[in-house]
Amino acid sequence: MATASQCPIWGALRTQVGLAVAAVLVGETSLFGGSGTVAGTLIGALFLTLVLNGMNLLQIHSSWQPLVTGVIIILAVWIDNRTRRSDA
């Protein structure tokens, strides 16, 4: 029996879920309050698509894409955290 890390379906699902979470966070939906818009999520998805397609066009190996997506998620959470502190 294959483990979760060896299963291609789990790997694909994990990648798609990660991209969906990144799109929502880049679209300015807060993890801490959950307020956001559909338009913001669409803009976040468009931004991520442009970044990942740009990496493909620049012939950057696809194994770097999850790392870049993770960095984008971390930056989105950090920016959200900083803006929430300045509002308080």
C-alpha cells in the first residue's frame, strides 16, 4: 500500500489546495477575521497564475513552484498581520 507522500492523487490535491489557499490569501482575505471578496480571490488567483506561468516561460524548474507559492503565502499573511497591527 502506498503512503500519502507516494500517492499521485494526494500530491495533486495538496498542490491544488495549496494554490487555492494562496489565491484566497493573496486576494486579501484575512486568516484572522475571514473577511474578503470574490473579486479579491479572483485577483489573487490571477496573480498566482501569472507568477507560475512566468516561471514556466522563464524555464524555471517546476519543483520551485511550491516554494514560491509558500513564500507568497507567508508574505500575504505577514502583510495582513502588519496591516491589522497598524489598524489597532
